[in-house]
Amino acid sequence: MRNIISLSLPASATRFVEYQTKKRGFPSKSAYLRYLIDLEQDTITEGDVARYVEEALREHRAGKTKKLRSLRDLM
């Protein structure tokens, strides 16, 4: 079930949304905004990246990584 929300934007933002909707070939402003919401949901935050890096460093320090000689070693 879909819910309707009302969004108040300044004129410049409204023009931007209308322009991007047409430029990117979306059938409606709603479709464009749904696309943006989907992108935002898939975005990795800086905090996520920091956690991934910390986890990778812990694994490396614990000796759980392999040194590869080439990309072929991945296959």
C-alpha cells in the first residue's frame, strides 16, 4: 500500500527536481524521488566504512589474511 506525502520545497529545488526528472527520463517527479530514496538506502556511511576497515585490520593482525602474488590468485 502506498502512502501520500506532501513536500514543500523552495522554487529552485522544485525546478531542479523537474529538470532532473525530465533529463533522466523518469515518468514523474514521484518516480525520480523514489529513485533517490532507493539510492540513499543503498549508500554506505562513513561509519560503515570505518567499521569495515577496523574489522579488516583486526583480521590482518590476527593472521587471517593471505598475501596474493597476482589477481589470478583470487580465482
